[in-house]
Amino acid sequence: MTKPTLIIGNKNYSSWSLRPYMALAMAGIPFEEKMIRFGEPRFTREVRKISKAGQVPILLHNGLMINDTMAIIEYAAETWATKAIWPKNKSARARARSVSAEMHAGFRGLRSACPMNLRRDFKLPPGGITDAVAKDVARLEQIWADCRKEFGKGGPFLFGKFCAADAMFTPVASRIETFAIPVKKEIQAYVQALLTTPAFLQWKEDSKVEKWIVPVDEVD
């Protein structure tokens, strides 16, 4: 089977690219990377040559084009079924898919006020924590605490071992760190578990060589 190619945006900023990267890398699935940089006139043109949706991430594999993070993760789970991208237990797997879908569709207050920026100094956003951000963080804490309590035995992640749900929440964990958002002690432990995985550490190391600036994501 040929290696898939994951098409991504800048590693410093692209939260959606980070998610399938984490899922594939942590599952031990070999893949190639191709970056199309944000903030350049050619970005949309180049991406639309591959996917008419005009967005990254995109997975190319065996003649197929899969766009959207969740679709990529589900394709990987089917194609490399022995890699256990989702939890093996049916109840845990259902919960993992549910909270991943909620992450995919929600938390717009946090995303808007605190865009992913791995170069950013660890400090609160301008004006502090808004009500919208506080509401999103409270919901995150609830999700993470509930999953850890019910399914988290056997490891530091939501369902014990790392799975796609953890991949979906990794960019949010990076936001909590870079925007110095206060969270409960047990939640901070989960954040650190995500941010010290080999896959995230490699992604962050790669991001350090990027010199390109996307002004909209540079929140002072």
C-alpha cells in the first residue's frame, strides 16, 4: 500500500491540519506531508487544484482525495483498521466520536478569540477571558473530566490510550497553553499529556523554522 500524502497549512497556525497529523502520527501510520502556505495569493488557487472545497487538510491516497479532518480520520480508521484510531470498546468509541463531532462544530468563541499560534508568548488574550471563551473552556473541562472518569483508565488520555478524540482536542490544548487560560489541575494534566506527545513535539519543532506571518492570527 502506498503512503498517503497529507496536505497541510502552516504548522504554526493550522489547527485543522494538526488534527489528522496527530491521528496518523500517533497511530504509527507512515505518510508524506505537503504544505501550502496560508496568507499567500496562490493558497486558494493551489488548494482548489486538489480540492474544490479550497481548504486544508486534504489526504491523497491510492487515487482518492479526502478533504475535511473528520473524513480523513474516518478513512484512516477504515484503511488501517489494526491501528485502533478509535477506542476498541463500542461505548467508548461512540463517546469519542460524539465529543470529536462537538469539537468539529463548536467552541467558536474560543477559536475566534484565541487562534492557534505556537510562537505566541504564554499570556492571556487582550482584554482577558471573555464570557464566550469562559463558556467554551467550561464545556471543555466538563467533556474532558467526564471522559477521563468513565473511560480514562490505562493512560493519561481521554480514553486511556491516545485516540482520534485526543487528536481533535490537541489544538485547543495548545490554545490553553499559549493564552495562559486557567483550568483545573486535572485538566491541566491532560493538556500537558497532549502537548508532550512525540507527534505534537515534532509538529511544534517543525513550526519553529516557519518565518511567515498571518496577521489575523497574531493576537497581541
